[in-house]
Amino acid sequence: MDFWFSEMHTHNVKMSIRVEKQLFSGQSDFQRIDVFESAEFGRFLTSDGSVIFSEADEFTYDEMIVHVPMAVHPNVRKVLVIGGGDGGVARELSYYTEIEEIDVVEPDELFVKVCQEFFPDNARGLDDPRVKLHYRDGLRFLRGKHDEYDLIINDSTDPLGHTAGLFTKEFYGSCYKALHDDGIMVYQHGSPFFDEDEDACRAMHRKAYKSFPISRVYQAHIPTCPSGYWLFGFASKKYHPLRDFNAVRWRERGLKTWYYTTNLHMGAFMLPKYVEDLLEEEEHRV
Amino acid sequence: MNLEKQKSAPVYEALERFRRQRVVPFDVPGHKRGRGNPELVKLLGEQCVSLDVNSMKPLDNLCHPVSVIMDAEQLAAEAFGAAHAYFMVGGTTSAVQSMVLTACKYGDKIIMPRNVHRSAINALVLCGAEPVYVDPDVDAHIGIALGMEIADVEQAIREHPEATAVFVNNPTYYGICSDLRSIVKLAHEHGMMVLVDEAHGTHLSFHEGLPVSAMEAGADMAAISMHKSGGSLTQSSLLLLNENVNTRYVEQVINLTQTTSASYLLLSSLDISRRNLALRGRESFEKVRQMAEYAREEINSIGGYYAYGKDLVNGSSIYDFDVTKLSVYTRDIGLTGIEVYDLLRDEYDIQIEFGDFGNILAYISIGDRIQDIERLVGALEDIKRLYSKPVSKLHNAEYITPIVAATPQKAFYSEKELIPIRETPGRICGEFVMCYPPGIPILAPGEMVTDEIVDYILFAKEKGCSMQGPEDGTLERLNVLV
């Protein structure tokens, strides 16, 4: 049987994964969710036809979005994860004993249910007693929050789909307000390679750069992302991702990782020239 | 309304039948199902251009409907509780003008509120009727024009018993409704027709919790912007008639200015939208109502903004309020509505309907989702945090009573001269001056220019309103009658 899942990365580029079988398909108020079993990527989940994560490469993403800020901020007690309904980010956070509270805000109950059923290794992150799961809209949850969090992780991936509200100036503004004076926000920054994605990537940097005194971008290799190349944003009120990075302290924790290392932390902020250029262009437009 | 009958869409079904027949076109349009214009096909899609066809026997003709268009219009009439409905392809402007041209001949008088849409005054230029303006009350706090008060209509009727019609905006852009039933009763007692510009009220006929619609209130004619809350394509509209209006005469009037090549894209969109409204309108507008109410609560809880609703109702100038409208007074955070409008677009990628001196209006419709409402509320909160200023005493959008010195038609066709605006007080204006949004005339052809009006125009211009109408777009000079 020749059964393939395909996702258009641009009008002219298609990524296809051979599928063993489809495990789930369902429609929520927010998105269509499908789960497939594949030989190459193991199980993977899609939202409205776009891959959100796969068993084979989800570690990259969850580690990079958690360990980078955690190795910089010296004292994280309270964390807000927006859109982390699969539990992967909460799982990585749960390895840090000094964290006292983790609020996970996910609007889509079906998404959580599907992840619990098909991705138990991610979803176990939500079982940690410090995690409080809120089925709310991210922007709505942030409204009225003031000076509450040390770290906010925006785990939403799609600046064009139903989570578009989490890639906006009002979102960055709300996060700024909800963070303590030394707070950090990290977020999905998309992929800069294809022309179609470049504008969204530029706009994100422009908005974050305007909203936070420190705004840097770092990278990772994630095979199921468009062009396999993915960026993250690091926006911060006080700590610089490299100057305030404490590698020794992080290594002493003895956490087991598959992607993140303290050397990679430094390297992830060293960007290709074309990416540096497009980010700088946006900074000058401010 | 017979729901079983409402499930059909005669124009749409005729187009489907026509498509399957694969008729070879040796008629207009010349793009021939798009083959002659591949770039257009790429932009609009094959399906869309293939529906752009000419009037012909199986598809009826809008100029004189006898089959599918007639059936579709009949269904629309039933859905809206009217005796007759006309599909309009020249926007609600054409529906408004058809109403005025039906009710007024040269030299007739028509009673209308000053805050009419320019299309109504343009109709007076066409037919030579004379406007009798009823001053709308202006809310002292939020600075918007309100509805028509019965006492004012009564007075206008007493002073001008020969007037042939009363024209009402209902609801206004902001959602303000007049006491339509009483206006109809009063006008009919004096043998006058009631014409309702219901451009912002397509939905009123489909939800019992909303203000009364023109047809239900017994008005004679109503212009309905199906493309606003009804979901049809831009430029498509409906003209509704109650009993006792001469349909033959209305048809003649419509055909004076209507195209003889009506677009089937527009006609089919009217047909399908009418079906949607009839079958699912109640449910959709319930959702819209809830979203608007939710947004109002959330915006009011930010503090500094005033999202108004039913609380404004006062039994006269605000007889009722259309709760699907989301208007917000912004001046208490020190920003004009125009400034908030610009910030939303430039900084937050949110396009709202308009901003005036004191208010913004966000249009909520069946196409909205709750997450978009959260964005709007989030953006307003962020604007307050980042851009709010000390509250200053700003110029309010005050209503200035016009002095009609000549009919719009006479002024429009008179010889005029262009002179510096500061020198125009005391002269008769020869053109429109409108502040967009919301498009209510500050000056119409035939009106006396005063110092107060000139001050207002210059202030609105400085505040960034788009000033439209005058020949000199910079508004340094104005056309006045010689």
C-alpha cells in the first residue's frame, strides 16, 4: 500500500511522509486534528493539515524552548506556557525543582485529549502536581495579569491559523505586562527560508523588538518544519541570552538531553548571514 | 415564512444547470468563461469567472424578471416579511436612490434626518426635490448623532404638510434606532410614505431580540445592505417594498439608472445569502449578539473605554439599540477614535470599520470567531497601556444645523467658483463636504457656509479624517455659487 501524508510548505514545495496508518481524525471548535503512524517519524500529529510535532523530532523543539531560557534566568519560580496542550514543554520544565508553579493555557480540550491518548510521553508533563491546566484563550488568560511570571513560553506554532492572536503586538505587550521586571519570554519564531514564511518571521521580530529591551533569535534543526530549519525568539526585560548565560550552573543540574547542550546554546544564537540581515533590517525599521 | 420553500435558491440553481449544459458562448462577456483572460482566472479562480455570464433565457434578466430572478426575489420578499423585493447590483446607494426617486418628483419635499448617507442627498440632486432636515439629537458625552425624535418629526410634518415622504436611518451606523412604528403611524396619517435606510440592519428581520425591522414596522420601502450583515458580495443589495407601493413604477425608477448587464456573481450571492439568512439567520445572529455582548463586557472591564449598548436607550432619541454593533467611546483614555483606529491598523494589524472623534466601531458579523474578539480586546488593552494620554477637552463632533438656501439640484447645476475656504462664509455651497468616516455631510450643495462650519471642517481635516466630496481635495478652496 502506498499511503502518504503531504503538507504543502509553499505552493511549490511539498513534504511527504509515508504513513503506516491513521490513528485519529477529529474536528474541534479550533482545528482539525489528525494523528498518523509512520515508519520514519513515528507518530505525528497535524493541525489543519500541518505537522505540529512528531515523536522523532519533538525533543528538539521542547528542549530548545525550555532549556535555553532556564539556563539564563537565575531564579524561575512561576512559568506560563501558552498553547502547550501536548505537555512536552511542561515535561521539560518539570525537571527543574526550583519551579513552583506552571500554568499551561490551551484553548482546545480535544487537542489535550488526543495527546494524552496518543502521546503519553509528552502528556505526562501535564501530570506534574505543579502544573495547572487552563482551557482558555491565551490572550484572554493574559488580560489583567500583571507582574506575575518569571518565564512565559509561547508554544503556539502557527502565526496564520487559529493561534494568530499569539503572534501579535498585543500578545507581546500582554506578556511584557504579565512578566516580572526580570522576566523572559520565549516563542516560536517560524522559519525564515521560504519567501512565504519570511514576512511572518520579520513581523514577529519587529513586534518583539519593539516590546522588549532585549530581543534575540536562536535556531534549531527540526526536520518536519518547513525547510527543516526553525527559529525561536528570546525576548527579555533584563537578562541577555549569552551574557547572562550560566553554563556551569546548568551542567551541574545533570539533566539528560538529546539536543540541547551548553555549547549548542552559544551556537544557536550564531545565525546565518541572511537571517542576521533580515532581522537587522526589521530592527532598523522600528 | 415557509422554510421548505426557502431551501431553494433559484438563481444559484439555474447557474448550476447552465454550467452543466456546457453551452458554447457566442455572447458577452468577452472573456468567455475566463479563457480570454488567464490572469483574471488565476486571481479569481475558474469557478468564479465561469459564473460571470450574460443575462439569457435560462438565467432571466434583472431589468425585467420573469423566471428565476423573479422567483428568487419573491423568496427574498417572504424571508424579509415584505410584499416585494428587488435584487440590486449598484450597492445600497442604488436602493436608497430608488426609494427617494419613487417617493419624490421635482419640487416635492422630503423630511429626512441630517445624518443621512450621501446617496440620499445625491438622489435629490437627480430628482430636484427639496430636503426638510430634522436635527438629530447629539449625545453630549459620546458625541454621536442619535435617532429621530417623534416630536421633531411631528413638527416637520406640521410645518411642511405637503411633504411626500419621511426618510429614516434605522439603525444608524452606531446601532441607534428610532421609534419606527410611531414614525410610520404619524407619516401615514398625513399621507406620507416612509422610506427606511436599513443599510445597517439586514439582520433585524432574523432575530426576535433585535430592534423592529422596517417592514415589520410598516414602512413603505427599505434599502437593505445584504453585503453588510447579510453575507453577500460587496455591491449587492436589496430594495424591499410593503403593500400599496406601485411595483411597476418602482421598476421603471430602478431601470433609470441600473445596469442592463447585472453581474450573476452578485445576483447569486444575494440568492444564497437570503437562503442562509432564512435557514440559519436566527442562530448566526444569536452568535453575533453574544460575541458583541462579550466584547462589550471585556472592553468595559479594561477601564477607560466605554463600549455602549442597551444602557443608552432613553425612549425617544435612542428608542432602541442594535446590540450586534460594537461601538466604543475612546476619549477617556485621551485618544480620539481616529487615533485608536490608526493604531489598531498600523500597530496591531486590526482593521476596524471606522473611527470618528470620540468613537470606534468594530464590525462584528457571522464571519467572526471568538479568538479574533480576544485580539481586539487585547489590542485595546495594550493601546491603553502604551498610548493613553491625559484626557483633554477635545472638539466634539457637534451637529451643525444646515441652512438650506437652494435645492441640491439647483446648487449642483449652478455656475460656481472656487474660492479660499476662509472666504466662503455667507456664500452658498456648490458641492458636498463629507467627513469619512462616517460619511455624513457637513455641507451639501445648496447650503449656506458659516464660520462655524469652516472651523469644523478645518479641525476634522487636521485630526486626520478623510475629507471627501470637494473638487479641491486639500480643502484649501471650496466651490460656491456665483
